[in-house]
Amino acid sequence: MKKYSNCIERACHGIKGAVVIGLVMGVVSSGSSYAAEATVEATPYGGNDVGAGLVPPPGLYAATGFLYFTGRSYLPDTWGKATNTHISLNSAIPFGAIEYSYPFQIFGGQVASLLQVPVEHGRIHVQQSGGAGYDQHDDSIGDIYMDAFYWSKNLGAPGYRMTDENIALTPWPMFPLGFNIATGLALKAPTGHYNSAKYYNNGSNIWVFSPNIGMTYLSPPDPLGGPFEVSARAYYSFPLKNSETQWQSGQVLDIDFAVGQYITPLLELAIAGSWEKQTTSDSHESIMAPNGVRYPEDLPAGNRFGQVLLGPVMNINLPNNYGSIKLKYQTGVYERNHFNGQEFVLSYGLKFF
């Protein structure tokens, strides 16, 4: 799972004068979890991969898609209570997103804003030693993710010029070759359903703000192949306090990355990953957990979480400016206070005008 909060991804490359955008999302807001009480980071649904440092040319873009996640976890100790606990989580999430790239530039870079809305259908099962357990589910809108702004500038490819001869040798003249740098401000709004008496919620009841930076490098192509790509985007999330429970989740550093190769102008294959680490501890006032267990004054190891995800991505640019299709699979290779799971995402994006 990209997060036990929600997550999304953008990929956009220019081709034949059009830009295609793939918007992918991840999973599940758990209103009361073992790593943090709720959503603690404002990152895109599904994370970022190819094109992480790019903004499309001016216009309006839209995407839709579907994500399925399944994950499990084991807790030897829950809030100081010595009970072995097994947790399983399954979630199916349709989503929609829109992005508007503005008809002007700032300091030579393109600026865009993005809005993503998930509708989550999730179920959690908890089984404790001794037979105690429960099932809960939530079917509702989740917390909305937004890029208030995302700015990207192409710095070009050193030593490479797009001459008439180069254009004749390659079908890639519309790609933003070379280094692209980016920066922005993301946030997540508490729009999802939330009930503090439940273990599982699609909403968090928390505002989260996340300044971020990104980059994409596309190597100059040669007659034998297309650009080689390296992309990354790093977020640092500042969650506000949950006004209902007075729980303060810790700050989180997230770095998404991808390494890919264009096989043709219509097909890119890549390996994408995500590294996350909670950098500050959770804190709280004296409150009761939903199961009646009082949180201890000192949470073990600050209740911090971490995880690493890795998996393949295939991005298909449809001919005649008909948009793009993206398939993405990721699985957890490391986790701490977090679900160990896997997710599959299918999305379709299109430029409206």
C-alpha cells in the first residue's frame, strides 16, 4: 500500500503537440491505525513515477481509474496492551481527477493545479489472540488531494540541440529533453467520512500541507532508441491536529522515484518506487481508543512508521492524441508500523482542450 492514507500519481510527456496525463491513486484512510491515528501526509494518490518533474502545456486534463489494494500486518503489542493482533485490509477505489495548466509561465516555467477525488470501498479485519476480533468497512468519498500549484521548468539537455537533422533522425522532437526541475505546494483536505468511534474510516479529519520538489531527466535519443528517464519527487508533510481526538500525527518525508526507458514514442517501461519515513513522533492529549484502551503517555518509538514500495510501470501513449493508459503494480519490500501489501492500478488520462 502506498500509504494507509490516500495517494495519486501524475505522468505527462509531450508528443506530437499533445500531452497525455496518467493519474493513478492509492489507498485507504484508516481513522485509527497502529502507526498513526489517521492520514499523515499530502502526497498524490498512487505516488509519482514517470514524469514526476513535469507539468503539461496549457490546457485542461482529466483522468479516471481504478485501484485494488490488499495488505496484512501483525502487531505484537497494541498501545501497550500485550495482545497479538493480525490485521488484513482490502480496498477497491474508483477515482477521478482534473488538472489545469495555466496559459502563462512564471520565471520561464509552466504552472498547473490539480484536484483528485477518491471514492473508497474498503474493509478491515482485525483478529486478536484469544478469539477477539472484528470487521469494519466504509463506502464513501475519501480525503481530496490537491496540488495548489506545481511549477516546472525545462533546463535543456547539455550538448544537444534539436536541429533539423536531429528531428529527421528521431520521432521525439516534442519531448522535454534534458533536465526538468519542479516545485509546488500540495495539501489534503478532510472531506472523507470520519467517525472517531470507528477503527476504519475513509476520511482523516486532518488537514495536511506538503511543500515538495521534483525532477525529471530525459536523455537525448539516438537512432536506435528513445529517451532514458530518471524522475523523482520529494514531499515533506505537516499534518494539523485532529480537532475531534486531539491527536497530532508526526511529520513525514516521502520520496517517489522512477527509472524508465521509452521503447517507442507510444510505450515506456519503468521501475518505480517510494520511500517513506515518519520523522517526528505522534503526540496526543489523554484520550480513549475506540476499543476502550487508554493511549499510554509514551507511545513506543514515537509510533513512527516507514515503508518502501517497488514495482513495474507501463505507460501507453495512444496515437492521434487520444490520451494515455497506465498500468502500475507495486509491492512492499520493507515496512515498519505499517501494512505489508500490494496494489494494482489502471488509469486513463486525456487532454480536453
